[in-house]
Amino acid sequence: EYINTLFPTEQSLANIDEVVNKIRLKIRRLDDNIRTVVRGQTNVGQDGRQALEEAQKAIQQLFGKIKDIKDKAEKSEQMVKEITRDIKQLDHAKRHLTTSITTLNHLHMLAGGVDSLEAMTRRRQYREVANLLQGVVNVLEHFNKYMGISQIRQLSERVKAAQNELGQQILADFEEAFPSQGTKRPGGPSNVLRDACLVANVLDPRIKQEIIKKFIKQHLSEYLVLFQENQDVAWLDKIDRRYAWIKRQLMDYEEKYGRMFPQEWCMTERIAVEFCHVTRTELAKIMRTRAKEIEVKLLLFAIQRTTNFEGLMAKRFSGCTLADGTVVRKLLKNSPTAPAPKKPKAPDNPFHGIISKCFEPHLYVYIESQDKNLGELIDRFVADFKAQGPPKPNVDEGGAVLPSCADLFVYYKKCMVQCSQLSTGEPMIALTTIFQKYLREYAWKILSGNLPKTTSSSGGLTITSLLKEKEGSEVAKFTVEELCLICSILSTAEYCLATTQQLEEKLKEKVDASLMERINLTGEMDTFSIVISNSIQLLVQDLDAACDPALTAMSKMQWQNVEHVGDQSPYVTSVILHIKQNVPIIRDNLASTRKYFTQFCIKFANSFIPKFINHLFKCKPISMVGAEQLLLDTHSLKMVLLDLPSIGSQVVRKAPASYTKIVVKGMTRAEMILKVVMAPHEPPVVFVDNYIKLLADCSTDTFQKILDMKGLKRSEQSSMLELFRQRLPAPPSGVENTSSMSLMAPTPEQESSRIRKLEKLIKKRL
């Protein structure tokens, strides 16, 4: 290819020599270039070795310079050490000298202080001793590491001996000034004792504790004598004298001894606290001995006076000594040890229960009294209700609760507050049990016991009697007063339900946290819920029973003989009349409990509509005109039921959605039944298919009732039933096919659409 490129034609071969020469020239040039490159590579290797040698020489020179620098640095460091050696020696000497001088000064101070301390102790110069002793103790701490030196150890032992001697001497001085035997105080406060207290602050804390113990014991010795168990003033009816005595003693202390003890000792509070402990012990002892003499009034009187005193203590003192373990609570060895006061639930009063705790074992007297009082209160409520009779109708008040209900819970609140002031422990649980007992009694005796009794309705009415009798007089029903009473009891039960829940929460707040789980009023709340349910059921039964004669009259009419469609039938007028008579009264009397009025409406709809449909099935046979009249009546009832929550009211409210849904679903089913009855039964297949689609009921019983309403013969009914069973849709897998199985109920919109389809179908057939 290359040759063909050079010589594309035959004529170009004439230049072959020239081309060969050019190629030879090119080859020579390439040879020269290759030779030059090869020779150049030889020179490059030689240059690289030369450069490497130069680099190695440079590194050697660098190492030499670094070594020189290091040698010079070592020489410089040695020179610096030699220069600073003398300076360091001088620094060490200075520090040692300073320490020696300081130690010698401390030793001088310690030796002189010990001598002065011993001399001042003998002269009872306590003020000077207090200042000096603290300094000596502080200085002695610097010699802890020198205790191996005998002279230092001797000084330390002399200080300890001086402290022991001071302690014994101060205790002896206080014993002399305030002898523990007898109630007379020959000594009394002095400057020496005041200064001795300053020394006690520096000495072993046990000295201070012993002084406080002896002084308080001596100060309260008169109290133990005056209020001995065998003394008349020791009983609960004269408990005020105990507190009056300590008030006088505290005033006497402040006047005579207020300046003797340091303020931080809180001696006034300590005396008062110890008085409380002694009083609690003594009261507990005497109440155990004379337990049979304790009455409710006496107990409450003593508790009230005691809690008042504890409140006074809280205002006067901070309670800082209550957590002080140094307070001695056994003043008399032969006195029984009283239980330590429980930590108060409310931190506002640290003295809460410090004395009144002793009354807790005897609170059963109070609980029994409340049990008796509540029993009498319930009996009075029952008697008052019988004497006064049911409350007068008062629609303006919206069904007010019974007055006795408020009285009961006011008394409950009073008892709860009173008991919580006495104790937040087991007595509160016992009181809760009493509350539960009488909540149930109130529910059954006052509420359920006064609900009007239902009476059987007068059945067997004919159309003639229904038309002839006066409006509203065809059945025995509750009077307006009885309806108001039921609504009042319902409102009362609802108030009790809400208030009982609040009562449970308050009781849990008052009781100790460990007992909170034992407060449970769920059973009592359920009881009031039952009263509410029974009251609603009575209202529903009354209105339902009032409508029964009208429905019975509907089922006994000769619907196959109706010749023309007119206004709504008399039985519809009767039902509407009863609704207009009862519902406004019930609504106005349940104005304060609107949700229960809604429940009443829902329960009435759930009761009336199935009953209406059952009576509808009893209307047989029905002519086409009769079915049209029933359809008109059903529509009238549907409209009245939809308007039932606000019927007869000047303020028109939209009915609750839950209620409207029930009415639309139930009454639409009634309309669908009549639509199916109106449809021709020929051809049978179309009739059966339309029944299954529109009525959404696969029960053979319902289909049988439809056929009875149409007045078909037994032979026709048999073939229709057989066809109906054949045309039933297959049941879902895993579900048994029973005759009572019903399809899922359609929505009101679907039912309305099916009604329109059925009307078109009927028009086409006609």
C-alpha cells in the first residue's frame, strides 16, 4: 500500500531514483538522531552520579555543623547550672528559714496559749478562753505532722486536758446554776454562763448537747409535775392550759435567759419542740388509759386547740431544730417513747402533727360519728322528700338538681377538710369508705327510690275509640310532675357523678401518697351512671308506651279497603301529639344536661323505629292505595322524628348527626318495605332481584312478611320463596349461610337513590 501510494501510476515510476534517494536521506537522519540520543543517555548517568556525590558531601557537612551546635549548647547549659547553683541554695535556705521562723512563732504562741488557757480556766475567764481556745486549736493543727516530738505531744495533751477540764467545769457551773432536782432555780443567768456558752461552741459538740439537755429538762420539770396523768388539768377538756403554760414559760425564758444562750442555739424553739414531744407522749398515755371517756366533741376540741397551737408554732419558729439529731426526746427514762412525728405532707407547716399525731389512733371515734351523722342525714333527706313531695315543675331552671345533693357534698367537703387536718393516713381511707357507703345509699334511696313506677298501658284500642277519645287520654302515662321529677333525678345523678369524680381527686390530694391507690370511687360513679341510664330508659318507655296504642291501631286497620290517599292517618296524629307533649318538657328540664337529652332522643328512635316496622309488617294485606297511604304516614313520622330534638322550641337547633343518621337509616328502611310492597310481583324474577338489591335483607322471614303484606296466595308464596332462595347471593368464604343473614346495611344516600330507582320502575310497570 505504501509503494502504491508513492507510485500511483505507471508514469510515476520514472521518478523512482529520486524517491529512493529521499528515503536513504531520511534513514541517515534517523540514524544520526538515534546515535545522538544514545550518546546523550551516557552523559546523563555520569551527571547523576556526580550530583549524588555532591549531595552526600553536603549532608556530611550539615551533620558536622549540628554536632558543633549541640556541643556548644551543652557547654552553655553547664555554665547556666554553675551560675544558678548558688541562687537555688539561697532559695532553699530562705524557704527553710521562713518555715522554721513560722513554726517557732506557732510553737511560742502554742506554749504561751496553753499556759494562758490553763490560767484563765482556773479563773473562769470564759470570754477570753473562748477566743483563745479557738486560736490554740487552730495553731495546734499546724503541728499534726510533728506529733512524734515529745514536747509537741505534751503540748497537745495539755490542750486536750484543758478542753476536758473546761467541759466538766462548765457543766458543773450550769448544774450549780440550774440544779436538775426540784423546781427552784437558786442560780439563774449570769455573764459567766453566757461566756461559758461561747466556750461550749468551741468544745466537743457533746458538751453543748449536754447543756441543752439539762437546761430543757430542768425548764420543763415543772410541766411534768403540774400535768401528771392523775391531775385533773391533764385531761383533754383542759388541754388549753398546757399550751397556755408553755406560752408563759417561753415568755419567761425570753425575759430571763434570752441573752444567756447564743442566738444560733435556737433555745426557744428547742424548748417548744421538746414540750411538743413530751406533750404528745403524755397525751397518748392518758388517752390509752381513758379511751372510753373520749367523745367526738371532746376529741375535736382537743385536736382543734392542738392544731391551732401547731400553727402558732409555725408562725413563731422556722423548724430548723426538727432535723437536729441533738434534740433529746426522752426527758424521763421511765416515760414511754412516743413515735416520731410523721413528715408533714404540706411543707408550709413543719410542726404539723408534732402533737396532733397522738390523736390518730382515736380518730375511729370521729369516723363512727360521721357514719352516724351521714346515716341520719340520708334519713332526713328521705323524710323531707316524702313530706314535701316531688319538686314542682320549673322549666325556667332547666331541671335543677335536688337540694339534698348539694347538702350532701357540702357535708362531705367539710368532713374531708376536717379529717385531713387530723390525719392524712388510714383515717382518710376509713372516711372514704364511709363516703362510698352513703353515696350508694343516696343513689338508691333518694334517686332510684323516688323514680316513678311504670304502669301498664291500656291496650286493645280500636280505630273508633282512638278517633273518639280526647287527645292524650288514651293511655296511662307519667304526669308533667312525674316527668319533671325524672329529669330532676337525672340531673341530680349527673351532678353527683361529676362531683364524685372531683371528690375522688380531692381525696387523693389530701391522703398520703402511699395510700393514694386505695382511693377509688369508680363503683359509686357507676352507680350514678346506672341511675342516669334508668332515668333515660323511663322517659323512653313512657313516650314509647304512649305511642303503642296508635301503632296497634295502625296494624288493625283494613288497609286493603283504603280507596284513596288523604292526609296523614289519625294514628300518626296521635304519635305526633304524644311527642309534642313529652319532648319539650323533657328537653327544657334537661337543658343543663344536653348530652343526656341527646341520649334520650337516640334511645327513643332506636326503640320506636323497630317497633313501628314490626307493626308495619302486621298490616296485611295492603292494597296499592293503602301502601301509598302508609308511605305518606311513614314520611310524616320520619319528618317529625328528624325534628324531634327541637320540636316545639322557639330556638331551632340542628339535630345531632348521630341521631339523624339513626332516624334516616331506620325510617328509610320502612319506606323501602312499603316501596317493595307497592311493586308488582310479576315477573317474579324481577321482583325478587329488586327486593334483594333495594331492601338489602337476605332473611327469608322478612321476605315472607313482605309477601304476606302483598296478600299473595300460599302457592304463589312458595314459588316466590324458592326463587328467592335461588337468587340469594353466595355468602363470603368462611361464613355460614343462614336464613337470618343480612347484607351490610346501605348508607342513607344509597337507600334514597334506590327509592328513586324503584319509583321509576313502578311508573314503567304501571
